[in-house]
Amino acid sequence: MALCSCVQVLARLGKGKEEDKVRTMECPCGIVLEARSDEELAREVLTHAREEHDASDLTEERAREMVASHAQGTEDAS
């Protein structure tokens, strides 16, 4: 699986207080990754890609780029 296709945009935008916001990305495998910051989400993307998709060549920098270009803000579901 190509690294650039490892994550698709989750097409829902939330409205609410800033502290209720989470950043999300959806992998083509169906897993939705969530975090409260881009840096935390990049770590989630990196871990998921390496553990579930054998993407050992994915770098931290590339994971941050993917988050910057594809992550969406949503309301916290909790």
C-alpha cells in the first residue's frame, strides 16, 4: 500500500469549543485515528502504519506532512 494512500480524509467537520476538538484521519483499512493535536495524531499515524501496514519506511516527518494535509477537526464524541 502506498504511503500517500494510507490515510484518507474523514469528511466531517465539528463545531464546538476548542477544547472539545479532536483531529481525525481515516485509513483505507477503516481505522479512524484520533488525537487532540497534530503532533499526537502524527504519532498515531506512524504507529498504525508501521504496525498494521508494515510501512517501516514511513518517517516522522512524512507522518506530520500527512496530518497537515489530510487531518480534519471534529467534535469530541465522548
